[in-house]
Amino acid sequence: MKLSDLCFWRQTNAKASASLKTLARASFCLLAVGCGGFRPTGANVYQIPWPDENGKYQLQNVPIESYDQPAGLQGRFVQIFVNPSVVDGQMQSEQSVGHYLRNRDGVMVPTDYTSVEAAAIHAHFERLLKMDTELKAVANWPARIAIDVNVHANGKPAVNNAFFTEELDALFLPPYTALDVPIAVNGGVLAHEHFHRIFQAMVFKRIGKGGHFPRGLQIFKEHAFWDDNASDEMVSVLPAEKDSSEQSKPQEQQVAKYNAFYLSALNEGLADFWGWVYTSDPNFIKASLPKLGSLRRLDVKPVERLASKPQLLAWTTGTTVDGKALTVEQLKANSYSVGTTYARFMRELTQSLAQGKDVSRAERMKMAAAVIAILPEFAEKIAQTIRARELINPNTFVVMLYPKLAVSDDSADSRFCRTLRRWSAPEWEQEMQAIKCIEPRRSTPRPPKTPVTPGQTKTPATGTTTPASGSGKGTTPKAPGKPSTTPHDQESK
């Protein structure tokens, strides 16, 4: 994100979420009646919106050990900035004030909207840090989080969104104006954003070491648009598969754009997967952004396939119906469709290794641990590819993930192998044979019934070509809609 793209202004957030205001009022009313004799001991306990076993957010008493300074909204693991400004490249805000009262049962009850947000954020990030520690994931701590931030982009204030910016090393949460679960208390969305912090520290930072980030790759390094304006009518269409021998060697700029597009899509997909690992909810987005949830949910079937190298290259070098090159914003919007496929793939792969019908936390964490284990090695591999000005093989991530899973049954007819064959990119190169249960097949799979090349499909909202995530059986997957007006980090990455 470029600071020049942002317009910060200092003002009171007078348009807080009606739903969370209602919850805050309910919390305040409970001060007089208590909680049925509940007497917390040890850690401070806060009454905040929290998901129940069915993923529904309700007021619950939640212990938060690390929330050391509630009067200033600060804690050991999180720094909160309320409606911040940027001065000389540094984010700062006035002294934040938390408003809490302790009821007769000893529970801390927030009495305003900002205090509810802050307590929920501290609670989730305390648990995300414990998850990081268990998995040996790397991210910068304490987490820097700006809430109710007034960001002006393209003439409009950003609302109902969340995004991470490397330049400020901060997660931005603009005001939430809808009537559903605010993004600031949605654990799945916060986990998604937190994974971008992990990917930044464990992948992008390693790739960028020594100046190996070409400019074309830098422009994609701001992530996590949560655009609630996505249209259900936006159907993505897979470009026709072409044999790699039919394609002329891409130019250096095309290679950089392709690699940026792929890494952006993978980052987004793994972040959605992370939201599921943390919450076990395959549609955690729906709680805050119902329309977007229908496009990004992870339990959609029939499944698609991961995009191949020719498909990714066709999308990134394609044009709109007017013959214009796709803008960065359009390419980013398209990358979410590809990313959603990765998230669905990772979830189904986890299910294929599960012992029962339901996937336990331990089984989700096993797959998450495999992801974390390969990220440094993956980053080094990708850095070599970028330095050589070559296209990243989209099968690389899957091939590197496989030995970390300790698969007990990799026979050709196992559930795990069937899942891999159904999902893996239809480009069977030599290295794919590292996975024992994958058998060589023809390099050019059967094309879709109605093949469409980039530039032929016009979406209702943007008029741009939107890629599909794969060409599996069944209906064609839907893609995220019109790119958000949220600013992006172009220059600093």
C-alpha cells in the first residue's frame, strides 16, 4: 500500500455497526443481573461476542490473559490504534481509552463499541499466537491493529473491509456499517488476515531478501479485499487449455506478472484455509459479509481443479473485452477466484486424511503444521525461480507439501490419492511424480464444453475477464466480484 494512496482524516466514528451497538447495550444491561453466580478466577474475563459450537456469535464470557491495559485498549500481544493518522511514514493515534465495568460476577463488560472491538481482537490474537507457537509459525509481534480507521481511496471511504499493509506492518479494520457480525470480532476473518502476516514473514520477506522482488511482483503484495459488492451473477469461465509447446516464450514482464498473480492467489487461498483451521467454519466470511460468503465458502462441491501454468499465464496476459490490458485491481480480483480453489483443495485434502467424518482440531492443525514447515523451503525455491526469470510451477507447492503429511496410505485407490488426482493442476511434469499415487496422464485434459479465452467474458460489474479456478465436473465456480476500493500497497512491496 502506498501512503500516497491513502487519505487519513481525524474524526469520530459516528457510524458504528448497529448490530454491535445492540450487543454492547445488552452487555451493559447485564451489569445489574450478573451471570448466574459465575465467578471467574485467574485471568480477566470479558463479555464479548464469541462463536458458539455452531459458529453463531453470541455474548459469552471469554478469558483474555494478555489484555493487560484495558483502560488504554493495549495488551502484551496487540497494539490497538483507534482512527490513526500517518506522520512521517509512522502510524500513530491519540491515547485510546477503553470503557469497561466489572459486574457483580467479576466479568468485565465493555460499555461502548470500540471497547467491544478491542476486547474481541485481543481475545482472538491471544489464541492465534498460541496457535503460532504450537505450529512454529513466524510473524511480527505484537500485532499492530488499526480499528475504525478512516481510509479514503478513489473518492470513497473504505468500509466493511480488512487489509494488511507491509509498509506500516499493520492490519487495518475500517468502520463496519452493515448489520451482521462486525469484522473486528469475526475470528475467521482475523485469522485470515493474520496468515498474511505469516506469509509476509516466512515467504515474501525471504523472496525479497537481496532485492529479488521485481517491480511487477511488488504490486501484488497487499491482500485481503473483503468486497461485499460481489455479484452472484459473476460466473468465471476457464480459458481453453493449451499445450505449453504451442506458446511462445513469455516476456520478462509477463513472467513477473504471472509469478505475482500466482503468489497472490496462493496467499489468499492459504489465508482462507487458515480461517477454517482456526474456526472449523468453512463459511466464516458469511457471518460478516453474507453475499461474499456464497462465493468464498470452502465446502462447495463438486470441486474444481487447481489452475495450470498455461491457464495462469493466459489470465495474467489477457485483456478486457475492450482490448485493454487488465489493471492491477482487476488481476487481484481475479486472483481471489484462484485462491478460493486452493483453500477448498486444502480443506478437502485435510478431510481425506481425517479418521472420521468430522475433521478434528488436531487433524486441521496437522495440515497447518505441514504448511508452515514447507514455507521457508518454498520461499527459497520460488526466489530461485524469480531470479532465473522463469514461471513458477503451480504444482510446486503440492509436491513440497506431500512429504510433510506422513501419509500412511498412498495407494492409487486411497481417499488421499483420489483427492490429489482430482485437484492437481492438469500439467503433469516430471516433478509431479514425486507423489507416489499420481500416475502420468495426458498433459492436455478434456477442454470445457464452451472454451473461452481471456478477453471474451465480460462480467456484469467490471467488464473484465474473470478466471475460473478449474474445470472439474459440475457447475463452473463463481468468482469474487468488483474489486474493492480499498487502497493497495504498490510501491512498498
